[in-house]
Amino acid sequence: MMHSATNRSIILNRLKRFAVRPDAPIESKIAKNRVHDLDALYSSFSQALTANGGTVIQVNKKDGALESLENIMKELDADTAVISEDSVLKTLGLKEHLNTRGINVLKGEKNPTAHKGTCFSADVGITGADYALADTGTIVIFHGKNNARLLSLAPPAHIAIVEKGKLLPDIDTLVAEIGPSRRDLPSAMTLITGPSLTADIALQAIYGVHGPKKLYVIFIE
Amino acid sequence: MVVIEPETNNFRELVRENLANEQQRKLLGDFSLILKALRDFSFGEMADGHAALQGGQKIREYAVNSLPYLLETFEENATKAGAKVIWARDAREANAFIISLAKEKGADLCVKGKSMVSEEIGLREELIKNGIDTYETDLGEFIVQLAGKRPFHIVGPAINMSVDEVSCLFNQVLGFDKTQNPVDLTMAARIFLRDKFEGAQIGITGANMAVAETGSIILVENEGNIRFSTSAPETHIAVVGIEKVVPTLSDATHMLKLLTRSCTGQRISEYVSVITGPRKAGEVDGPEELYIVILDNGRSRIYADEAMKSALQCIKCGLCAAVCPVYTHVGGYAYGWVYSGPIGAVLNPLLLGLGKAKHLYQATTLCGACKDYCPGGVDIPNILLSLRERAMAGDRSLAADRPPVRQKIFYCLWTWVLMDRLRYKIVSKLFRMVLRIAGVGKLPILPAGLSGWTQCRNMPQPAKKSFHDLYAETSKWMAL
């Protein structure tokens, strides 16, 4: 039988005989706040994510977002969707709108098994994003009560609707941004830079191996 | 300590077999060229790629030097976030804990993300042996599992297999129709594994990094299988080698930039998960419980050895294999165990014991390409030299074999000869004479007892005159 606590002290004591105590506080280096031009960030984001197999769309206000969403749903021939409780989606009145257009927005389940069932059966998952990183074309989702993890993963297509103001230059600015509240990181923070990808068979790049085959990011000005 | 029997001492046979595989050799050549080009391009894009590389090496060196203190901070913060941290000294303990946990949960289906450390402890085999249906979900690793092989490369475990081989495998084992289209094969795996993701009670992963500052683990992938394994099942178990810890989140993001660029030449992978504790109240997915198993399994022994310590700075990017002249000829199977390429030539002997992997550290050119490219700052060429020296000396602390008596006598005699000028002169003259007579033909092979030396190279004909003779003559001539 294993005794984790005994093991802990055995392992740590053995290591400490040869270790050096850290000479600096264990704190992230915070990148300097830079003034950034949102249009430049958008164009860099768009270029990077497109190169990685994603689709990036910029729209004016609410109507534009709903319209381009509808077009995507048509293109995907999607009948059912799961959507997150993100505030952007709520402001758009997304659920009501999709319902009037004949798309079945599946009910958000509170029971984990039922929730899995809906996410695995939906055609599209629609979410917001907490940040977007320009240099890599990455969206960052803080998973939590209003942002379940499987919404952006289990359906074969993922659409993220993001306010343009969420754009940051890169991952270093992200660390700076979440720096002051580091202790309150969400249970899972996911960085998404394209659809699910593999090159495990004969080095051939193929999208949609397990997760979404398609990723769309709609930026609202 | 090791569950799967390593074949590390069959190196010669494995090399011979693998060198004969023309298709594999061609693939290795392409793989190396493509990866190097992608890697160089992605580093070239950085503001200062070289400085970034050096920065990463410093972070890893610092992290390894302060390892136990960082582990304590990591444990404290991970526990605060609600994770359960378990310490295991070896493979047996880690496996036993995970299996008893799975049984306690009544689990019968388990999905796994690709993890070198779980490969090292033979976790999948143990789970299956104990009646828990376990699936590798990384496509390459899934193929490896179905084929019953070892990973061919740290990052691309099945890159050596042709479309046809994978197709036959899927046809035989899973009953899918044969196809020459890799897209169809990929979709077949998608269909097969989707139910597993939905139904599994347990998800098992490794971790690319453990962040002391936040108590988070970071998982890097392209496929999304790790996201599924850490989102769908009610229990997530992460097996983490003690060396995986980095001080801060900013250190982690720096290493992330180097890791993805070195692995696949990507600026960032498709998915990066930063996991801090299990799901919180009100969340509908993510595991109810997160267990982080911190595993030693021989690493603290490496840590205690100053000459070997930097091996723990490895971040398992696999780049050293792609730039290695040995790996790119013999391939991953020749290394006989979990780790392949230059880092395999270091880690396999260190983890298994020198006596169980006698050839790996000898079969290197010491060209140093691995060290030049290494984002973790592992001094592979020097470790290889130290391993040779320790093996020669029969170092018990690294479980080296006792050197053969014949070898000992030979070196004693050799030293005795070299200690005295006259002795050296007489013996070398004799030796040259014998060689000349024996080698009247073309290529003398040394007689039994010394034949090992000429197994892979020719014994050169000695020159007509020795250096000493020439020197004496020249000195006379110079004096004129």
C-alpha cells in the first residue's frame, strides 16, 4: 500500500540535498502595457487564424452578427445548436433569433450526463470568448458556470462571437491581463487556435479528428 | 520498477532490422527535413529566436535547481484550487493508486491522452489487465495501441506507418473498410472514439507543465482528445513527473512558445488547456475530482548526480530526434523502450539502469546537434560521455554492469605500458610488426578478444614508420 505523505517527504528530502532555494519570489513577470491599435490587432488575428484553418469575420453591431451567423448555419446545413450563457450572446438575443429561423437551440442541461448528450448531438456550438490574441490568432475561453467546456468541443462546428475590444497583442499581454487575479484562474482556461487537427497518419494535416472540423470567429466592432 | 519489458539491449539487432526498412528510411529523411524547416521558420518569426531559446534554457535550469521548493509551492496552490495531490515513488505505486481509484469509482471505461510518463510506467497495460477498458485517444497513440507497438517518436508515435498499414490495422481490429485515404481513416478513429469520450468515467493525461505559482497544469495538443479527456469524465487523473514544474505562469507561456515551435514548428498548438483544480460549484462539465499524481520513478536518482541532472530539463518536444544523424537512420524502435532519439539514449539508460541499455549511449556521433536545438538546455553530448565513463567504471549507483575482467586486465596492462617510454616503444614496435605480418592481405580484423573493435570498422594498416621514428629522423635532419 502506498503512503503518499511518506513518499512526499522521502522524495522532497532526497531532492533538497541537491537543490537550491529559489532566490526570487515565485511571481510572473508582467509585460508592459502597450497601446494597441485594434484594427492592426484584428488584421494580425485574422491572418494568423486563417492560416491555421479557421474563418474570421468582422461585422458591424448586432444585426451583422446575426446575419453572418445565419449564413454560417446555412453553409453548415445545421439544424441544432448549443449555446453558452456568455453575456455577448445574451445581448444579441441569439437563442430567440435562432429559434425563429428554424434552428433548434438545445436546452442547457444542469445534469452532467444530459449535458454531455446534448453537446455530443448538436450540429454547432456557439460561445463567446474572454480574450483574443492577435499574433497567434487564438481565442481564450475561461470555462465556468456560464461557459461549459464541451460547447466549443463536442459539436462538429464551433462559432465564437467576440467583441473586438477583447483583442490583445499576444500571450504575454494575456498573462499581464489576468495577472492581478491569478489566484482565481478558472477551473479550465482554453486557448483555441483553429479546428481540431492531426498529422499522425503519414504526416498529412487533417482537420476535425476529434473536436470541431470548422471554427468561425465573428468579431463585433 | 518497469512494467513493459524493454528491448534496449537488443540494439544491434533492432538497428539491423530497421536499417533494412527502405520505406522507413525515406520517411525519416523527409520528416527530419520538413520538421527542421518548419522549426527554423517559426523561430525566425520571433523578435529574437536565439534569445528566446536561451531564456527557455535558463527557465528550465532554474526550475530544476529549485525543484523540491517549486513542487511544494505547486502542491500548496493546486490543493487550494481543489486538486488532490498524490506522491508516488515508482511505477508500481502510481499504477496501484490509479487502479484502486478506478475500482473504487466503479469505472470500466477510461480515455487517455498521450503521455510519455504513462507510457514509461505501462499504465494503459495495467489498467486493461485490471479489467478497465482503456483507450489511447491521440490518433498516433491509438494506432500504436491497436498495433501493439511502442511509440516511434515522442511527438508522432506512428509517423512511420504507411496509410496502407493503418488501413489494414483498422480493418482487422476495428472492422472498418479498407481505404487509401488518410481522411477516411482519421474519421474512422473519430467515430470509434467519440462514444468512448462520452461514456468514460475516467480521463487520464500527463501534463506538459505544472505551474508552481498557480497550481495549474498545462496541456498542449492539436487534436482535442485531451480536452475531451479533461472535460467529459467525472474523474481526471494527471500523471506528472517531478521535473515538469516551472515557477510561474509567465515562465510557462515562454516555454509554451518554445515547445510548440520545437515540436511541430507551430507558433502555438490548436489547443492549450490551463487546468486549475476540478470543476467549481455550478459548472456542468469538467471533472468532479482532479487527482495529480506526482511521480519520481528514478528521477530523484538522476537529480542526485551532478553530471546527469540536466537530463531533467527536457520538455519532451522530440526535436533532438529529428536533428540526430543516428535517429534519422535507425528510427525510434531501435531505442527499444519509451524514449527515443538522443534524449532516449540518455533517459532509457538512466531510468532502466546502465546495464539494461548498454548500447544506446555508445551509438552516438557526439555531433552536438541535439544540444544546439534543445529548448530545455539538456547537455546531451556531455551526459552521453559521462554515461560511457560510468559504464566503463561499473558505477553501481547507475546500475551499470560490472565491467568484464578481461577488459579490466587489458586496460591495466595498457596503462602499465603507457607509463614508461621504453615499454611503450617495445610494445608498439611488436604490435606494429604483428599487424603488418597479419595484415599482408588487405583489411586485418582483430583476433578474438579484440574483435569487437573491428566489428563496425576496419583496422588500419600501421604506417611504415612510427611517429617516434619519424621525429627522431626529422630532428637529426633539422640539426644539420
